[in-house]
Amino acid sequence: MENKIRFMRRACEIAFSRMGHTSPNPAVGAVIVKNGQIAGEGGTGPYGSDHAEVRAIKNAMSGNTGTDGAEIYVSLEPCSHYGKTPPCTEAIINSGIKKVYVPLLDPNPLVSGRGVRRLAEAGVEVEIMHQSSAMASDLLRGFKKYILRGEPYIINKCAMTLDGRIATSTGDSRWISSDYSRLFAHRLRSICDAIIVGKNTFVNDNPSLNVRFSDFNDEIKNFLKSGQTMISGRKNFLIEQLITSEHDSPKDPLRVLLGMPETVPADCNFTRDNNYIIISGRDEFENAISSSSELKKRAEGLNIVVGEFKTRAEQIVFIMDYLKGRGVINALLEGGAGVNGSFLDAGATDQFIYSIAPRILGSGLPPVNGEDKSAISESLRLNDITSVMLKEDVLICAYREQYNFEMM
Amino acid sequence: MENKIRFMRRACEIAFSRMGHTSPNPAVGAVIVKNGQIAGEGGTGPYGSDHAEVRAIKNAMSGNTGTDGAEIYVSLEPCSHYGKTPPCTEAIINSGIKKVYVPLLDPNPLVSGRGVRRLAEAGVEVEIMHQSSAMASDLLRGFKKYILRGEPYIINKCAMTLDGRIATSTGDSRWISSDYSRLFAHRLRSICDAIIVGKNTFVNDNPSLNVRFSDFNDEIKNFLKSGQTMISGRKNFLIEQLITSEHDSPKDPLRVLLGMPETVPADCNFTRDNNYIIISGRDEFENAISSSSELKKRAEGLNIVVGEFKTRAEQIVFIMDYLKGRGVINALLEGGAGVNGSFLDAGATDQFIYSIAPRILGSGLPPVNGEDKSAISESLRLNDITSVMLKEDVLICAYREQYNFEMM
């Protein structure tokens, strides 16, 4: 691999390792190269702290080589505006770095291109590496939607049988897919800011919705790392990273429950700490607490948001707005069929990651239950398809929108 | 590739090209090699005519080199018994061929190993090429079941959306998958002896159930041939051949309709020629003709088999027995959900070939509707999984039984 591409790839790997830790900032990675060697690295810190470029510069300054006359590879155009932190462009200019490589301009049309122009004006050479833009953009779809539309990016994940069932009619779903797929699913959780489930999932599964890498042994991890899994279709960098690497200190995403359950047991996994929210419509909430004095009492101690929505469409608008307010960029939608259907019908689902297990159930629940359609042509046509065999499961990743980052 | 493996592969390619033309005999291919060159080739003829070995010998005899001192590669152990034709072992012995390569012994335990022994006794060297047995067996699963259990081999094929729907609730299914997948499906038809559909498919789709290679243009054919489709999981030779090659003069399979429709329009595609059968239970048939005098009159001119079965399970036993009697080895089960479910519940489905299109429908019909199950552990676990991306569709092939031909 050409060195330039290798360094940019490394910057993107760092960006990936920061996903789930930086919202509402994008996860970015930076690599400083001097004399053909990596002299410093950095990824975006938690919101309010240093961005990737500044961290990489500090890292290089603490080493022997410093940054004077160095080059920097950044997985996204450096910012040029004053926010919580000073602009990265100024840090780069002040560091004596002579050349900046970026794969993409910022997706925010208000600032896109400004960072690059500021650098050029200050005499820093800039190269836009179009050959790496697909790779970098695979990590930034969420941020792009968040910035352009002011909404979280919704990834619908499920495990289903080959005949399209995510659970038996009685709600059993453990486990449809293999440990290989389940480890992948936990890694997917670790890069997301929130996980959304419906009432039935809450009632049937008592789900923890946390990141549990320790459930999986080395054989599973080594298999995924080994590259025995072959990616067909789009060589999706996000999917590749999810298969081969694992966050060092994963954060549990915000747990989001849609709907007001009839009971919320004191010992349920969902409310085990404060990192959750229950989102309910006004009527549903009033009905629930008026029919159970126990729930009414319990509700006072719970994180419940009551929204003034009536329809499923209004519900989704409310949720999206609420999650945006919490700084959620990437949200993982882990079903039930009804909740998945509501997001689909609202046009809110952006990405589908379905793991298909080699089983035929012959009955049970489908992954998505939305509005009835009379023609196949009314179905949602997906784009940029990737398929991967994780041992015996087939993972399919596809998007509502076609890749178009290179146009920005 | 080693020459031996190349010649055996060629024999298997010829075997593939004969599938659908030889039942109830297995489709076999033979290649005669002399001085390192192919001197003759042959595949099994229609039932009652020459087997592959005899055709290859005749082919070589008509050339310059003849067969004396030659070697023969056969995709299955040569037969040693007198049936419709004299045993192939004798033809080989008489031809002066000095060595026979086979990948597998015959799956019929009554004759397995006899051909090889007879050859050895007559001084012909025999080598069993275990390295090619997986490849050869991919073509012979159907014949194995037919011989061992006296039943046709059932391949359940469907095209579904990523959310597991094969049609809208109103029955629209045209087209879920792409032309690439549909050409593959027609090739699959061309190697089968029968196609089974249910009443709803008959009513909704007016299906022709024929092999229509001419529907697909060169771009589609060239893409499949190009090897741009990557096979993951089991390197299934049958799937590989279905993707890359096409029968020269495909035969339309026997059309099988399960159930008695309320009307059978005179101009429907299903009854356009004599190559069909309608299989109905006694009660269903009597009810249908007693409620329609028109159907009663029409029924006299139709190919209808009325069976004395009451339950769905009995229905499947009846159908399997009937198809066996017609010499059907490989039967393609093309759904509806109900019919697919009946075969699943009866334990009759042997292979699943599902094409998954990048679409989300959010409602509609599942591929299989069988008996309700309460636990995932009750699902049918499949084996020997292959996945292939045909452009944007993901094709998954999996089997009820694990590959075990090498044990024979």
C-alpha cells in the first residue's frame, strides 16, 4: 500500500476508535508524519476537550521529532471556527506543519472548505485525498445527517433467521445468531450513542443493552480478526473495523425505551443506572399510571419523558428531536418489529445491518412491521450493499442513501 | 491447477450440463485423457440411452487417438450392473483404458464399491480422488436422497426483501430481486426435473414456470460469467456452475400445482402444454368441482391426480411418492409461504436457496409459514452455507444435511 494511503488509513482507524466517545462532535483521527515515520497520533476527545489534530500535535511535541516541517493526515477537514475549543487550523499553522492531507471536506455546508482555505492562506499545503474519501465517509454518515438535518442517524440492527424471523411468536430470540455475530453486534453498540428498543423487547427480554465484550472468548475474537471473513460488495470501512477491532474502553450507550410499560420491575436491567430514558406519549403514560398505583409511585423515580404526540409519525419526530437534544449522533435501533416499522414509515432509518443465521423457523415475528404496501415498487430500495460471512451467519449492511460524500 | 484435478473438474462440468436431462439416472460426466490431452468427453444421456463413460469412449473412438492405454475421469463410480444399458465397467474394460479416476463411490449402498472392485479385478487401475469429492457431491445430493430414501430432493428457492418478505400482502412479487438473481433462478430451474408451486402462486401470478434464458441480455450473462461474484463460505460447485454456465438446450421442468384452484382459465400459462400435474386431496377436489359446473367440465381435460390424504403431512407424503414415481430427482419448491411451510414441517426440504434483495418492504408475506414454534432452538439448523453477491442481491444456499459424501 502506498505510504500516503497507509497513513490516512491509520487516521481513519483512530477515528473509528473514538466513535461513541465524541458526540456531538464527529470522531476524527489524526496522524503526524515526519521523515516518513509516524511522529504523533490523536483522536477526538470527549466533547469540550481537544480535537484530534491538537491531540496529535501534543503527542508529537512530547516525542523527539516535534512537528516542525511535518505532515498531518486528518480523517476530516480541520475545523476553522471557535467553538468549545480553538480552531484546529490555527493549531496546525502554529505547529509548523507544512502539509495537511484530508479525505473529505466538512459535510456542514456552512463551514465546508473553510478549514482548507484558511490553511492554504497561511501557506500550509493541503491535499484532498479522493482515493480515501469513501473509507473516511463510511465513518461519517451519522455526523453528516446530524449536521445537515439536525437529526440522529438511525442504524437498524437485527438478527434474523434465513426465513426472516427475529423471534418466535412467543418472543424467544436467544440466540438466533452465532457468537461471532453477537460480538459484532456488541462492537456496533460501542460506537453508538444510544440504543432504542420497544416495549415488547423490554418486557420479553429484560435487556441490559450494554457492551459486553467479555462475554466472548479469544477464539471468537481471533476468528474475526483473522480476516477469514470475506467482505463482498462495498468494501465498507466501518464494517471492516467492526469486524477486526474492538474499543479499549467501550462506553455503554444511552438506553432508550419507546412506550410506557405496564410495569417497570425495580430490579430490571434497563433501569440499573441513570443512563436510560423512557419516552412515552401523554395518553399512554396517563393510562399506565392510572391503572397501576404501583407504577404511578415508581414513575416518579424514573427517567421518563412524556411527549405530546398522538400518531406514530409524530412519535418518531418527537424521539428524533429529543435524541438530537441529547447530542446523539448514531443511534442503534434494535427493534421489535413495531418500533422498526415506525422508524421505517417515518423515513427515519438510515442504515440496515442485518445478520442472517442459517436457520429456518417457519413461524414467528418479522424484523419490520410497518404500513401495508400493495406493490414491491413501493419498497425502500437500499444502496451501497456489503455482505460478509461471519462464520456461518451472513451479515448484510445497506443504506437508505447512496454514498455521495465525494460530491461535497 | 494440477492436471488431474483439472480433468476431474471438467468431468464435473459435463455432469452439471446434463442435470435435468437424465433422471432417474444421475447426471455424470466423463473425460478420456491420452498423452496428457483430452481425447474424448461424454455426459449421461436421457434415461435408457448411453451413460457418460460409454459416450466418452465412443467420442474418443471417433477421434484420432482412440482409448487404448488411456485414462478416464468419471464424476461418479461407474456402474457395474445391467439396467437399461450394459454396465459401464465392461465398456471401460473392453476399451483398453488402463486407469479410472473417480471422486466418489456410488451413494447406493447396494452397489457402492462394486464398480471399482470390478475394474480392479479386470486389471484396470482405480484412483479415488478424495480431493474432488466435495465438488462432485455438490451435484449429487439429489441423487443420493432419491436412491437412499426413495424420495425426490426438494430445493426451496425464493426471492425475498432484506426484511424477509416474498410478496406484498396483496400478492405482488414482481420483481423483488434483480435480473442477475432471476437469471440464476432460471438456470436453477433448468437443472431440476420439477417445479412445485401452491394455489396462491397459481392464482396471483399465472406463472409459466419455464426456463427463459432469452429474457436476459448479454450484460447480465457476462456479469455472472465474469467472476465478479465472489463466493463466501462453502465453495459450492453447483452454485458456481449455476452462476457461470448455462445449459445449451434447457428442458422445462414438470410443473406441479399443489391444491385444486377454484378456476383453471383455459388460457392460463400453467396448462399451456401437457407437462404439468395438479395434485389435489379428495375432499378439496370434490368441493371444487361441486361448486363449479364449469370447473367440473374443465377438470376432465386436465392432468389432475386426486390423492386420499387429509392432513398436510399426508399431503407431502403423497406428493413425494408421486414425484418419485415420475422419476423426479431434483424438485424446485417455489413457494408460497404455506406450501413451503408444509414441506418444512414434513422434514422434506433439503436445500434452501434464498436470494435477498436490498429492499425493505415493511409488510407482506414471509417465505415460510409452517407450524408455530415457541423456541429458537426448535428451528431447523442449516449446514454448508454459501453466500454470493449477485451484483446487489445476496444469495444464500444452505442444506438440511451436512455434507457427508466422503464417508461413503
